[in-house]
Amino acid sequence: MPSNLDESLVADLPPFARLARSAIREILDQATPRRYDEGTAVFAEGLPAARFYLLLDGFIRVVRTSVEGEQVTMLHIPPGQLFGIALAIGRDTYPATAVCASEVLALSWPVRLWSGFMTKYDGFGPETYRTVGLRMGEVQAR
């Protein structure tokens, strides 16, 4: 289901900032847009990482379950960022649960497209790994 989203709306976001409009269009045409209600889990910790996401609107809380069973908020993800990028950290399962802290609009892609995006679209990979590094720093600061 192609996205009718205009490329200019995502062109300045980190994964797309170095890409030509035609490349952005190719990526968007492979995306599935979806709206989620506040409180909805987009995906759950431990499940197979089937898709990766771009948050267009709203906020995501990244929650992990401690050994004692307590829910711990690890991060808050604002609009314009990728999430559910388990493959970027070498995982095939989601390391945490993504819960909508508000109504959310997100695009998603099947993980089978991940390696192609990383190799075909110059800048997609470096910007994604930069985001991962910033998040790791944020988690460690907590």
C-alpha cells in the first residue's frame, strides 16, 4: 500500500536528509501508514522484529520489563525518528515495547527491506546509526 505522503514532509528528517527526492519517493512507496491510539503497543518486547517504523506524529514510550516484572520507561521517541530498528543493533527480536504516549501516526516497512535501504540509499545507514548512538547515550545517562 503506497504512501501518498509528500516527500518534502520527510526530506529533512535524519534517515532522508541526504537522499534525492526520487529515492525518498521510492522508500515512501514501500511504506505502510498507520494511526495508533494512545496506549497502544506498536510492538512488544521479545517478539520477532517484523517491521521498522518512522514516527510522523505523536510520541512513543520505549518500555522494558525488568527481571522483577516492573515496566521501566527507557526512552521517549519524538516525531521524525525511526523506531523498532532492532536490526540496527543486531537483533531479530524487539528489545523493548513501543507504547503510544499519544495518538500516533507512523510509517512502517517490513524488515526484509532493511539491508536494501542501508546499501541502496546513501545516508540512510549513517543517519540511522547516528540515531542509535544518541539513544544509547540517552539510556546510559538514565
